[in-house]
Amino acid sequence: MARVVGVHGIGKQLLGEETLRQQWLPALNDGLKRAGATERLADADVAMAFYGDVFRPEGEYLAVGDPPYTSQDVEAGFESELLLSWWQAAAASDPGVVPPGAEDTLAGTPRSVQAGLRALSGSRFFAGVALRAMVSDLKQVHRYLLDPQLRVRARGRVADQISDDTRVVVAHSLGSVVAYEALCARPGHGVRALVTIGSPLGIPHLILHRLQPAPIQLGGQPRGVWPGRERLVWTNLAEDGDVVALVKDLRPAFGPHVRCARVHNGSHAHDAAAYLTDRLCGQTVKDGLA
């Protein structure tokens, strides 16, 4: 079984295990090289825990790709609040994005949703991303957190790939939430290193408070359960311009033992490959395999 398990992020429902492994394997090896490792990962060393298809509708002859979502499909509550959070984060890191005004903080009104999607479509982060894809991403996060059956299926895909040989789990974006919950559900696992990249795990109320297992209250503040034994080394990498990773420092949410670092991905702020090729990512993978 694989020594490294990768867990993909949001919006990969049209891909698959082999497609993603072909993308991740060379990027992981580039990161190892940057970290000075002499070892290179072979095909058999890396497995992808693919869960994207649980979000993909059954094929129909007249339907291709994402559903034709519009701004009217963004639901009030979770989806509109997450959209507003993305908008605020994009405006804070991209001078070309007009920040939300006071009238837009009432996320959930049709006007504020349309304004948010329009602003994000012009940001560096979402450049080239179709509106329907943005809405689809919002709905994927929403469905994972609020659909118990889908959540169990997605977590099972990760658990199925983790064997006694697995030493490192690298999880991107929404995949970091799936991987975290899968590891928590298997407390006896032998994973030595968890690497979360572009992770939304630290977002209070929207993500953190909805995790399974639920955070405990420590000094009046929620503290996420540690996803393994004490010896597990958890490293979280975030880019300043990555709006999905709204909370860059996970230590307040999960404790001081999470190693948090900022990386520089340029215009590809949330791209998995940009994270994987970074020296810090490579060093964490190298240490986990040693």
C-alpha cells in the first residue's frame, strides 16, 4: 500500500484517482527535491483518495459538466456567508477587488450575492473561473458538512487508502476537512505527518464548529480534537492570497503543536501543485517518510 496518500480539494468531481495522481506525483517529487531529499517517490508510493465523484450527478446524455448554476442558486445562510467570507478575503489581498459595503454584509440578499460573485469573478484568485463553478464550489462545501450520508462516503474514500504502510497524508482545500475527520475516526492509525494545504479548517462557525468530532471547549474557546497520536506532526501551509484558507494560523483552533507557515504561490494562490512543490511541503513529506 502507499506510503503517501493525497486528498484532493474542491471542484475535482470531473477528474479521478489516476488523473490526480499523475498531477500530484511529480509535484510532490519537486517539493522533495527542493527540500534536499535524495529519494523520489515512485508510482506505488502515492495513492489518491478520490471523493469528487460523490458530488457528481449521474451521467445524462444532455448534461455535461457542472449544473448551470446562477446567482439565484446560492442559498441564504451557509452558502451566502461563505461567499461573503471569500469576498472579504479577496478584497483584503487583491487591490483590484472592490470590498463589500455595509449593505453587502447582509449576505443572502440577491443583490449582495450577485455583487459578491461579480467581484470575485474579477479577482486574481478566481480569474477564469466560471460563475457556475464558483456556485458549485460553495455547494460542495455546504453538502459535505450538512449531508451525513455524503460525508460518510467521502471520509470512507480517505480511510480506504490509509494502510499500515501510510506515513504521510497530504490534503488540499476541502480535502483537508475530509482527511482530518477520517483520521480522527481512526485513532490508532500510524500516520506520522499530516500536511494540510490551502485549508479552511480554521474558519469559525462555518467550518470549525461543524467538524466531526465536535471541538471541545477549552477556556471558553473551541479546540479541535487532535487527529492522531501525540507523535503526529501536523503542518499547515497557507498562502496570503488564498481565500479558501481564510484562517492561516490553525494553532488557536487546534493547539500550539500545529506547525503553521506561509508560502508564496504567486497568482496560483490556491493551486495544489504550487503548494506541493514548495520546499516546506517537501521537507514535511521527507521527515514523515524518514
